[in-house]
Amino acid sequence: MNVKNNQELFDLNTFKIKSVAKYFVVVKDIDELKQAVDFAKQNQLPVFVLGGGSNILLSDEGVNGLVIKMEIKGITFLSSLRDFPEPNFSTAQLVEPLKNLAQENHDSLVSSKTIQVIASAGEIWDDLVKQTIEKGLYGLENLSYIPGTVGASVVQNIGAYGVEVKDVIDWVEVFDIKTSKIKKVTGNFCDFGYRDSIFKKSEGKNLIVIRVAFNLQKNGKLKTDYKDIQEYFENKSFWITSSQAPRKDDSKAIVDDEKLCFSSSLRKKKNFLSFLRAKRNFLLFLREVERSETTKQSSVFCPFVRLCERSEAIQRFLFFCSSLRAKRSNSENPKTTLKELRNAIIKIRKNKLPDWKKIGTVGSFFKNPIVTEEQLNKLLEKYPELPHYKSGVSDIPQFKIPLAYILDKILELKGIKEGNVGLYENQPLVLVNFGNATFEEIKNFAQKIQKKVKQETGLDIDFEVVEW
Ligand SMILES: Cc1cc2nc3c(=O)[nH]c(=O)nc-3n(C[C@H](O)[C@H](O)[C@H](O)COP(=O)(O)OP(=O)(O)OC[C@H]3O[C@@H](n4cnc5c(N)ncnc54)[C@H](O)[C@@H]3O)c2cc1C
């Protein structure tokens, strides 16, 4: 075990805050984790578990304790739930299951409908999602392209496009800092809520997630009813070529996509309308990425393109036809595959969210407010167009209100910037560090937003990010 002093954390948090860990250690297996926890106990240090650092707000003064960077890896696909010894959950008993389980690598997927996938906490979340989709397993696809690690996905109960990770979790294996023992706990024990779990509360703070078991389906149903996904599939060409067109780094992939679509339609010539639609996509896209390298390579089509471009009326008519067709085919024949849905979600997310590898961000900084029916009715009197969705399974109806709507349409704060901090232009729920922002600056800015929302709507909004 190699404990470092005063480790810089700038590159280890996506908010890009300059901070230092007083003590820092990377753990790659359970023995190292035990040693690290022993070190913290001996030196009376608080423990901070770090995954991908994509949901933490670090103090400028540094982290006064031992930061344990979780890098325990491993993914196992169990062919059948029967292959796995049933744990006794009633007492959440202390177990030593790691050695036994490591040998149980059932990488062959057989007849059972449910496949259990066991992933270690240090695995990159999106690598896991990708692997499950490659194996044709349903359950994690809507959570594609969320940054971070498997361990933190449980802590945060990550969610996107109508799915939360709790929906597919069977059990979680945790290391108890107090006892230095490992135990398995169920979803019920985890007390999942909206971006919340027991691991964020005082009762669960001493638990480090080490492995998670997901029950995934071999023949599942895709969840595509979320507005953004619907819009994407209903009118893919428009989406790609609209003002929301992906930024430069995506242009190659999209150009390739569109070229493929265009040339395959040319080859088949089975369906005139789809051929026209493909051509239309291609033309629109050419305009959008005129200066891109890849587009220049497609000069073989240029004379044809120029000719067609002259007739705006035909263009508009073709576009109308293609929209109608896309809508009809989507509702009548929803043949979207797991991979297509993942690709769609990746494109939607790249378009809507900042690239965390380049811009300081933690994604949604705030949680969407949840209100009672009475609160909702009052709000609707004032803002009749306020979107709202039924939330949770409690007997008393609750409603989630998209905070992005309040920030954008009611408070008109989308894209505002104060010094080094601001709200992202495409998604106001996302707070951005434009460079060198400190903890103080970010917190002050966020508190101002909280105040404005309270003054205007009476709603209290909470941080989604975890403060260290
Ligand atoms: C651009 C962007 C988009 C995002 N989109 C989404 C989204 O769509 N949906 C969503 O839910 N989130 C989203 N997030 C937030 C973030 O990706 C998730 O919360 C993610 O799960 C954090 O993972 P991490 O490994 O980076 O956690 P970290 O930031 O390292 O840690 C987060 C918290 O979890 C604790 N923790 C980490 N690992 C463990 C462990 N093994 N055991 C116990 N505690 C642990 C940490 O101590 C900390 O308190 C987004 C973030 C960014 C930057």
C-alpha cells in the first residue's frame, strides 16, 4: 500500500477544483482496502472514497483525511441466478464471499431470462453499460454515458431518461469501516431515493461499496417514452441538423452516419421516399458542417447536391415527407435496438451536456424539486404551463418539477455567467466552472440560484453534488 501525502486532486475531480488530499491511496483489491482503512483508523483520519470524482464539490482548503481512490475491478456475468449461493439477507450477515465468487466466472450466457451481472466498485460505469449491451442484456441502456464508477452509481442512485439504477440492483456488497468486515445488503437496505441512498446518510457513511449485482434481462423492453428520446427517433434528421447539432468533435461520427444512410438508400432504391429522405439529410448536414474535413471527402456527390440545393421548395416538401414517414414508422414499427438506443442517448447527452473532460462540471448540480399535489396546484395557478411528472410510489401523490424549466423559462437564467461560474447554455441544471473557480465561488453562485428559485416559486432546491 502506497499512501501519499498532499496529493493534488485537480485531475481527479470533473469540476476541476484545485484541492489537495492530506493522505491519498489507490486500492486495487480488498486486501489493500483493508490496509487503507486500518491506516485511517490508526491515524484517526476520516475516510473519503473517491470514484471518478464526477459528483463531488471539493473544498479549496483541501480534504483533511484519507482519500481512498477505488480501483477494484472485475465484471462477472452469471449464467443463471441458481449458480450463485443465495445470501441470507435477513441479518445482512458478515461474509467472506470474495474468494469464492472470483472463481464463479460464468461467462457463457444460457437459457435463463435473467442474467446477473456482478461488477466491482472501481469499474467505469459506462464500460459496464457497454458490455451489457454488447451481450444483448436489457436494463442499463438508458443509463449510458453517465460518468463515474459502479460503486458511486449505487451511492447516488444514478438516473437518466426515466430509469434509476435501483430498478435493476439485486444486492450490494459493502465493506464496513467500523468492523472491517464485508457484508451483503439488499436494495431495501440501501433505502434508495431520488439521487439518494443509505450510503449518503449517517447510518451508511461507514459503508464502502465494493461490488454490485445487477439483474438484467435477456429479452427486455426498451424504455423510449422519455421526451428527448422520442424526439430523437421521431425526427432524427431534423435533430441532427437543427440548431442543436452536435459540436465539432461529433461531426465525423455523424457525417459517417449520414453518408452510410445516403449510400445504402442509393444502393437499395427500394423505397423512393427513404432515398429522398436520406438525400435531404445529407444536404442539410452538408450545410451544417461545410468546413469539416470529412465533408470535403464526399465531393463525389457535390454536383448532385448543388443541383438539388437550388430548389428550396422541393427541399421543404421532401423534409415534410421525411418527417411524416419517420413519425409513422416510429409509432407503427418500433424496432429500435439496444445499441441504437445507446447511440441515441450518447448523442443526446453529448448535445445537451458539457464534455466533462474539457469543461469543469458535475452534470446536474441541483436536484429537481418534488412537491405535493397541493403545492403543485398553487404553482400551476401562477405558471399554467409548468411541466410536472408523477414521482415515487408513495401513497400521497408527489410530483417532480423540472428545475431546468424554472431556471430557463421563469427565471431566464439559462447561460448566465458570473466570474468563473455559470449555468450551461444547453441545460441550466448544469453548473459550469469556466476555469479556476473556487469552492467558495461555486457555492456562492449556487446559493444565489437557490435564493432566486425560492423567491420566485417558493420552492427549496437541494444540491445533487456531494460536498467534501
Ligand atoms: C457531465 C456529467 C453528466 C452527468 N449525468 C448524470 C446523469 O445523467 N445521472 C446521474 O444520476 N448522474 C449524473 N452525473 C453525476 C455523476 O456522474 C454520478 O453521480 C456518478 O455516479 C458519480 O460517480 P463517481 O465515481 O464519479 O463518484 P465520485 O464523484 O467520485 O463520488 C460521489 C460520491 O460517492 C461516494 N463514493 C464513490 N464511490 C464509492 C464507493 N465505492 N463506496 C462508497 N461511496 C462511494 C463518494 O465518497 C462521494 O460521496 C453526471 C456528471 C457529469 C460530470
